[in-house]
Amino acid sequence: MNRLKFANYLFSQSDYLRAAEEYRAFLKEESNDTARFKLAESLLNISRFSEAADHFKEIFFNRDLGDYAKLEFYRSLFLSRNYSFFRQTVNQENYLPEKFLLEVKRLGAISYFFDNISLPDSTAFLQYFISDSVKSKIKDFYLRKKFPSYKSPLKASLLSAVLPGSGKIYSGQISDGITAFVATSILTFLAIDNFNASHRFRGWLFSGLALLSYAGNIYGSAASAQLYNAEIRFNLDKEIKLYFEKRNYFLPSIDFIK
């Protein structure tokens, strides 16, 4: 019993690694579903999701803890980031917690934001978010994820092929675009000016430099569009992650085990 008290103390201090060790030792001597639940929670908090899920499964049929164990089991699967397997498990409706059915289904919808697959139909997706303010925010994420404001690398290249630097301006790199236009224009002028002055060597030299600047600008414009798109994805993914983490993915806190 002293070992259990010590494990509970460590758990209350958020020392989850040591708490897990103490709970394991205690459970070797005595069966206790509350202790096993706290063991699973400790493992969950130190990102040992597979082990946590296995221990939660052992408490599924406990009258008082069963629904909580099922909820935390699904949270473990979600946090493991194997979203395809998580959704598959949810869709099979194996051991869904009756008390937290909406929460698990909603977590299934949220998982699409963190996966690189097409989003489902918006009506089916938004039905799990009840509050109008939350639904409005989720809809904003949904539309930005489904229809991102990307720039076309091909269009950026074509623009710069017609007017050097314009592709970079299109991709949001205005100063680089202006620099590319000025550099290519100056090199082209120097090439023409030297040819007109019969300085053929310098004419060909500046012609080569102008061509390199022109070709590099076309390639750079495509790259700048790709970087722009990567930044759009990164910032949106970061915003979504922070939004849901701050709200604990709309999952209830389990206060009775503290």
C-alpha cells in the first residue's frame, strides 16, 4: 500500500516516468483497475502511446472506469499519429465509449486536419462541432485546408519568362523580383551596348551573364512559388495544431484520477 501511495504521489507531481515504474511494481503484486488506469495515463503522458493503449484496453469492462478507459484508448491511438489506423478503429466501432461517443467521433474528424489526405464532405465533417463560434473556426480551417491559396510554380515561371522578376513578385518576393528585373536588364543593356561598340568579347560575356540571370530567374520564380506554398502549409498546420492543443482536442479532462 505504501508503494501505491508513493506512485500516486509521483503521479500528482507529474513525475510520470517514475510513477509508471511504481504502478508496474504494485500491479505485479495486486490487481487494481484505478492503479492500472493511472499507469496507462502515466505512459500516455510520456508519449508511450502503444503501451498506454494496451493498459487502457484491460479496463474496458470496469463498470466505473470503462468509458473513461475507452476514451483514453482512442486518445492514445490519435496521439500516436497513425491517423489512418485511428479512423479505421473508430469506424469499426469497436468498444466505442457510450458516454464519450461524440468526443471520439469528433476526434476522428479532427484527425483529417493532421493527415495528408482529402478532407471529407463539409456537412459530415462539421456536424461534430456544436458551438457556433467553434464551428465557424473549424469551417475556416476546413476551407483553408481544402482550398489553400497556393501560387502556381508554372505561372511564376511563365511570368518571369515574359518579364524577368515578375514571377517572384507574384510569389510575394517583391524585393527579389525587382532585383532580378534590374540585374537582367542591366546585363542585357551592357551586352547590347558592347556589341554596338564592337567589343565582341565583352558583348558575349555580358550576353552569357544576362542569359544566366534570365534562366536563373525563371527557375528561382518556380522555387519561390514552391517556398510560398510550403510556408502556407506550415503556418496553417501550426495554427491548427496550436488551436486544438490549447483546447485539448475538445476532450474532457479526467479530474477524478488527480
